[in-house]
Amino acid sequence: MIYQNAVPVADANWKVVDISLSNVTVNGDFVVGFGSINSTASLGYDANLNNGRSWDYIGSSQSWQSYTEAYLIRALVEYTDGRRETLAAVSIPKTIIKGNTSVNRAEVVSIKSNFSQKPVKNYNLRDLLGYNIYRNGSKINSSIVSNTYYNDNGLSSGTYNYTVTAVYSEGESDPAGPVQAVVSGGSLPGPTNLTANNNEQYVTLNWIAPGGGGSDQWLKYHDNSFENSYASTNGGAGLAQMFSLPSYPATLKEVRFFVNGYGNYEAQLEVYIIGSNGQTVLGGPYYTNGVYNDWITIDISDFTVNEASFLVATYNTNGGGPYVSVDADNYNATLYFGSHTTAFYEMGSQYDDEYVGSHEAYVSISKNGETVDKWITPAKDKNLKQQYT
């Protein structure tokens, strides 16, 4: 016996047991078992699958007996090369058959296909410490960089090659890149449209940032570090991040979000733009496949949003991935899970998962007569309820 623990179970649902701190290591096959302490707990199984890997322990003869139906037990393993895989006899069935501790099984619990899905959390992510930046092969950061951006200042004119590595508690990853950047001389652009307004005892100054297009800046609600990720168990649902516009109408140009390398990360995603009522489809579906630990950008082809708030929804076409990342360091009750065809539920109040999504939106709005292109920050719309029904 390598590991044993008594845990409470959930009725007609998966029970996750985190044993990562126990440092369990196996070579070859291993067995995960379930034993009822009393007759009120039993293990679900798939009556339509016989994979030859399920056994019952018969107390009267104190021997193991092969069972012809597959028990619903899954194991998340990590190999020595860092790969992770979920080992399971079968995916979540639409019907779970529960039984008592004897060989006879009787009670059947039907789970409808439109059941409000509980998102699957990506447990036990690697301990990412930050990043190292290399210019022409030499590391240029004095300490580990925690952000996913870096300013390399004070450069002379010339051509530079950059690579970036991720730093984990286990070591340093292979580099991303190289990418090439050319620095040329010339005058630095200044701000424009400087105005002054006299307010009796003080003066208010306003100006437009260099570039002539207004306030062109990156505004992100997350902090560029993503501690977890989510996917739909059965498909047809997923995360939805709500955005509130500083003014409208506005032209939506692009959206993006971060996908990590957990689960079936190359599977298909469906992206929708949903109105503030959580039901009206403003745009989409836009189809894309997942990637490994990278951003996905969707070209929305410039359509007008005529309301103050909207949702960017990322649905899994099928269960098991890709997993869309979230930031655990920030929370403002604007991240939802579900779909516009059933319901959206605010993650914090419904699941006690207080996060914001990695989603971002690029829009053009009008400010003081100038067109402003910028990435906007998700913000809670006070007129919306935390649950759409």
C-alpha cells in the first residue's frame, strides 16, 4: 500500500483527491482503489465498457474477482520528462450507475445532457517562478522577470536577437524565439493636442499620447501571471469574461486569451461575443484550435457594440480541453462559466473560485472627438446580476 486516505465523497459527481504532496512515484502499472467505510458510499461505473481492468474484493472468500464493467476512476500522472496525462477507463458518461458495497448493483441516476456543468480545474500546475530574457545570447535581466513583457532600454542603433525562457523550481525551459528587432535613430515623437482649462484656482491640462490616435495603451485586468485554467467537462460551455466599455457605441476588432498546455490543448474552441443579457449572440462563433502555453488572438472583423457591456465567451467544443487560463491574484466578480444557451454562473459566488480571465478585447472608441484604439480592461457592470438565467 503506497497511499491511503479517508475522504468525503460527492453524490453523483467526481471526487478529486490531491496527493501531490505525498511524492508518490511508481514504475509500471499501479492500482487505484475505492473502499466504502459504510454502506452509504459507492463507486460509479460504466455498464457499457469492459476493459479488463476492474476488480471487486469479495469479503467472504477474501479474494479478488474480475468485474466486467469499468469503474469511473481517473489518475493524473506526471512523467519524468514533464508531460502530464489523465489515465481513465472512460470519460464522464451521461448515466452514472451507483451501487452498494456488495456485488449487486441497482440504483441508476440519470444526468441530463443540459446539466449545468461544473468546470474542471487544472490542479498542480508547475511552480513557475518567472522568465529570463536574452539579447544576442546573453542574459540581460538581473533578476527573474515576473511579467510577460520587458523593456530593453538605452540601446544603440543596430539589430538585436532576443530569446525568452521560463524559469521553474525544477530549472529553466528551452528558449522561445529568437525574434529580431531593429533599433534606428531619429527624433522621439511627442504628445499632441495640448489644451489647458482654467478652473478658478487650478488649471487642467489634457493631451493626446504620441502617435496621433489618442490614448494608445495596454490596459489589462489580469497581471499577466495565470495560476490556473478551466475547461468544460462535456463541451458546449466554458469561461466568459465580462467587459464594460468606457463609452459606446464602440468597434470591436480583436479578442485574445491565454491557453496552457494541460489536457487536450490542441482541441477546438468556439469564441462568441455575447450581449449583456448573457443570451444574445453579437458575434461568432469563431473557431480556433488550442495551442501549448500561448496566446490565441481572434480577428472579430470590426463590428459595432451598441451596449455598455458584453461578454467574450470561450467554449470547449468537446470535453477535456483546451484549458483557458485565469489569474488568481485579482477578482471583481466578472468571470462566468456556462453558455448562452443554458446559463452563465459567476465563478466566485457559484464555485468559490475567485479569478479573472486571461481574456482581453481590442476596441476603437471615440474620446473627445478622437478615435482611440486600445485594449480595454474587464470591469463589472453594476446593472448586471451575478447569474444569468
